[in-house]
Amino acid sequence: MAIHAEKLATSLGILKDLVGDSKRAIFKSTEFSRVHRERLVKAGFLIEMKKGWLLLADPAKKAGDSTLWYANFWRFLSLFLEERFGKAYCLSAESSLILHTGVTTIPKQLTIITEKASGQSVQLPFHSSLFLYQDEKNLPVERDVKEGLQVMTLFEAICRAPKSYFEQHPDEAVVALSLIRDASQLLHYLLMRGQSTTAGYLIGAYHHMEREDMANRILGAMVAAGHKINIENPLVRPVLSISIRSQSPHAARLQALWNRYQPQVMELFPEAPGLPQDAASYLSVVEENYREDAYNSLSIEGYEVSPALIDRVRSGLWDPSEESTDVQQKDALAAKGYRLAFEATQLSLTRVLQGQNPGLVVKQDLPHWYQMLFSPSVQAGLLKDYHLAGYRSNQVYIQNSRHIPFPQMALLDSMDMFFELLEKEENAASRAILGHFFFVHIHPYSDGNGRIGRFLMNVMMASGGYPWTIIPVARRTEYMNALEQASCENNIVDFVLFIKSICT
């Protein structure tokens, strides 16, 4: 046994040297000898993504866990394609637009244009794949680089996307069109290629978006060049316009999806009873349900807390020195933080019940909720002080989810848009359900997003007179699946019906 441990330690030393300061997680099989490679794979420190390629793994994770693959998906593709084609490839128009428009779901398939002969499908882990096809003549000369990948420029991708793209992906199409600042970017390509048909449906799309300036510019230039234009709207489903000031594709996409989902919430969810007349009674009922609320919300996040511990924390009798293990202390500190955050939300709730704008109240108070949630852990030394600073400064991932939370650089624009939508939303159910969903979709903090998202939902529930709603841990799988459907399949219906089933 000791000899085996020594051999594994030697292999781990080689792996550590390869990881280095860059924290790389993807390796070529040839970087290891056969003995070390097989030993590390067998021990669970490496997994084979594709023949010749290995991914750094966590032996503690269950077999079949997809988190590491999704977290490294784009990086792997950039290395794989560069090794095979160098720079002589480019993502297709539709695949390029996935990256340009801030789609946060890992795609099931990407199409790659290559200079060399290919014409094949490449199967990847967890039902992902690439389709490679040779088209040297139409390989773009001018390209952008996103996620390390060769992609078409935004304006070329829009002009080369087929009409079916606009019909099947209207939200992404609207985001892409809204990111074009001046019609000349599109006109250069349209006029150079003589694409009168494409011009016709781009004009129709801009008319639909109420962007008459863009539509008229494109039409005028194409007609002046002698083209006959047949204007057709390819956005077959209703699409609401996006603010042209939105610089971030993530913020623009957030607005588009809110506009898409809001009517569905209103249709499926019962009408709000109205702001409670007796605020004191409402707050009293919320406090009475605290134990159940804390138990379920903390349990959903994996903490092991008992009703007795929750009661001790609420009464102020909890002593951290009583907790005999690190795990017990962590759970107890989470319970203490939850109590402090709960009390902070009740102050916000009081303001909402007084008739203040609920979106504005949450915008002003939510950072304090977050600080209270983690203050006990910081004071106990389990977390560093800077953990309380605010939005995360790194990329985070959700266990086994194809959805990748917004990148750190997109958080400020996206959260500004989120709070703007929350403030302007007149329907209480939409504020509650979409507020919860989009908050956890963005995932602005390093931790605590689920708990804060449920607090946010309930403050918004109260703004319409709905009861404080507890999501039971017994239905955690259903809850997570509904969130995944909304994030990855653009289907909010399951989440609306789930919240409806526990609220009414």
C-alpha cells in the first residue's frame, strides 16, 4: 500500500508541475508517460475528454459529473481546433452569434468552417458535438477572437445567418441586431456581396424592433445601389425592443428574455391580491414561518441544520464554541448568517409594505442582505474580509448545469439592467418569479445566490400580497430542473408552475 501511495505521489508531482501557476486544466495525453497517465486516470485525477486529450478532475466528484467539462468547454475547443487547423478555421455564422450575443448555455453542437478537408462530425462528452465542413472560398478573411476561438465579426455573422436563424432564435437575433451601433457596419457587407434578400429581412427585423433609423438607412443605401428590396419580417414571434444604450450582450439578452417571459408569468400565475392592509400581521406570519423557511432554504444549499439549531440561533443562545467539528461550525455559521440576512430582509419588507417601489428597495438593500449572510463566517475567520466586498471577481460554475453564469466583466451592466427591469415591472408575480430566476441566472456573488434569490422572490411576493413562499427541500430536484429549463431551453413555464404550486 505504501509503495502504491509513493507511486501515486510521484504521478501527482508531475501533474502539479504541468498545472503550474497558470492553473491549466487541459492536457495532451502525450504530456504524460503511459504509466503516469493511466495511474492518474485510474485514481480520478484525470479524465479523458476525447482521445488524446485529458481534463484535470476531482476524485471526490461522482462519476458522470459534467461540471468540469462545461467549465472547460470553450477552452478545450480553442486548443483542439488550433492544434488541428491552426488559424485556418472559423465558427459558422450561427455558432459565432452564440458567443457574440452572450448565450450562457453550452451548445449541444457547433458548426466549424475549415480550410482543410473535413466534412465530419466530432463527438464530445455529455452529448456535445462539432460539425466540421470545408469551405475555403467562404472562410472569412476578417475575424474576431472570442473564448480563444476564431469567429466571424458580428456584422458578417448577422449578414451570413440564414433567415431560419431569425425565425428559430428571435431573442438572440434581436440582441445581435441591437449591438450594431451604425448601419454602415452591415451595409459594407451587404453591398459588397449584393445581398438584397438578406437586406430585406434585416430591414423587416429592424422595423419590428422599432429601429426605423437602421431600417431606413439600409433600405436607402440598397435602393441607391440599384437593388430591388422585398421587405420581410423574419421575427415570426413577437419580440419587444431592446434599449439601444445596452453595450453588453449579456445585459441586452437579459432584457430580451425578461420581455419574452413576462407575459407568460402574467398568463399562468394568479392575479395579485394587492398590498396587504395590515403590515404588522403580515410580518408576524413571516416571522412565525422562519424556522421552516431557514431549514428548507439552507438544506437546499447542502447545509445540515436542525430546527433546534435554528431556534438557538434565533433566540441568541447559540455559542460557536459548542460546535465540535469544522463542518458543524460551518453549518451553524450559515444558520447565523441566514438569521441576520432574514432580519435585514424584514426591514426591506417593511418599506415595501409601506408602499415604496419594491425594485428600488431591493436595489438599495440587497448588498446589505449579502453582507449579513456571510458576516458570521468572516468574523469567525472561515472567510476573508474581502468576501463581503460585493460582486464576484471570478468565474463561477453551477454543478452539472449547461448554463454558465455571466462572466465577471458583464456583471455591472447586467445587474444595472436587472435592477432597472425590477424597478419598472408593474406586475408583482413577474417581479417575484423573474426576479428570482434572473438573479440566480446572473449569479452575481461567489456564494449565497440561491438564498438571496429566494429572499428577493419573497419580498416581491409581499409587494403583491402573495404569502411568503417556502421552497421545500423535498422538491429540490424539481426546483433545480425548472431553473435549468429556463436557463438552457428558454422555457420559463415549468418554473412559473412550480412556484405557483407552492404559493397558492
